[in-house]
Amino acid sequence: MMLLSIIIPCYNCESNIEKLLLSIKEQLNETVQLVLINDGSWDATHDIITKFTSDNPSIKIKYINSINQGAAKARSTGLNYAEGDYVFFCDSDDMISANFISVFTELSNDKPDMIYFCSTVLDSQGNRFKKVHFPLAYIESNSNEVFNYLLKKGLWTAAVWTYIFRKDLVLKSGAIFTDRKVHEDHLFTLRLLAGSEKISICNSELYFQNVTSGSLTKSPKKIDYLTERYKSYKEAREDIIYKFSQESIVLYDRWSMSSLLQILTENKKMVFQGIMHTAIYRVLWKEKLVILDFVKSKVKKKITRSKSLSQ
């Protein structure tokens, strides 16, 4: 029986892919399948994967070497070849913990639809930051409670590497990757979560996101990136409006706008460009009430914090 399929889309990841594959190899067993998709890499990624595959004939590996199609299609392709009851998408730049598979195997005994776990961000200076954190381990039957918790704690992310999911949940929930260059996973994650009836919350640290100066997370953004991000938010919001509570939808709106504002402030050149850009100006004007509500909540928190410190 194939219990888990680990899908790794690969694009120009020669600097990390061997290290990742070797770390996974150390904990593999006969119930785990590796699905590797080389998404048109032009560096040594293909050679590294080919050598790893030939050196490890006993490991269940499906390798797809394709032209560059982007993350969305690469992940969808991986799903088509996944044989496991559960699926996990791992980014080729990142790392999983040494006990990832053993912890998953134990949690899978409860047959949850999704498994959320703790993850950490590692930057190029060696600093560590919590990405997603759960203080306690428990089973949750209400998906809105999980969504609401993550939003309130400022931990929400649509990143597909923050959870493991049942493969049959994809069809059941209608989860799809949108054909975008960025943020193609928003709708996929939200539909999976909304369709889950049993969610396992794990308080173990199982994933490490490597953020370097040249990564998409840290690289300078352009206006098109901002507009694509907004489109993905609006598309997702319209889809989930009747799937989660009104409070969660309001929190999601705040999170969406705060993310956009953060991108603007972190990319100072974009501030003037954004205001002058017709599409961005319309977004800011259309969402002014949400933005004002977000600013008011931030100011209120700051005042409350100042009062508590002065007492």
C-alpha cells in the first residue's frame, strides 16, 4: 500500500535538490513514493535527479522531465502520477525534518483529511523565524476554526508545503491550481481546507523554508506581481464567501490588504508606481474601507500595547 506521495517540482535547483533528496532518502520506506518533476531546468538539476534515481533503484520514484510550464502545471502533473493515499508538495529549495515521515505515518492512523504542522523560515544569515506554529496537537472537525485561528495569529499562508492532504480530497473539494505565474495555490489550499471534515494539528516542526536574497520571496517585485496577487485574492474570496464564517472572511480581507500594503512598503519604488498605475489605484480606492479597517485595528493594538507597558 502506498501511503504517501511526496511531489517535488524542480526548476534550476541544482544547489539544493541533492541535499533534499538525500535527507528524504534517509527516512523513506516502502509506503512512500517520490514524484519529481523537472520543469524545464537549464542547470544541472536533470543530471542530479537522474543520478539519484539510478543510484537508488529500490526507491519508488516517478521522474517526469518536461518543458517549463510553471509551478501550477508542474504540481498538477505530479498529482496525476501520485499513487499515495496522501500527498505532500515539497519545494525543491527547502528541507523537511528528519522525522517528517515517521510523524506523518503516526498521524495518518487517525485518517484525517489534512495534516497541518509547524514550519520555520531560515534566511541566508542563519536566522530562524516561525512560519506556522501550533502550541498544541489536536484533531479539529471544524475547518473554519483552523482558518480563523491562523488568520487571527497572523500565521495564515496558502503555501502548499504547510500541510499534507488526502489525495481524494482534491476531487471532493474541487481544488485546482490557477494558471498564474504567482499565487497559483490560493484557491487550491482554501478549497482543500473548506472541504476537510477532519484536520490533524501537529505541534512538531516538520518543514524548513530556505529564503535567500535571490528567491521569489525576497526579490524586488514589479507592479504585475502586485496585480496578480490581488486577482488571486479576489478570486479566492469570491469562492470561499459561503464556505467560512463572516468573521473569517473579514479577517481574510484584512490579511489580503495587509499583504498588498506590505509588498508596497517593502518595495519603495513601487509606491509611486502603484499610485500612478491605474489598476493599482483602482484597487486601493475600491478596497479603501478594508484598508482603513486594517489600519484602525493596527493603531488600536499599538495603543493597547502602549497602555499595558505604561501600567
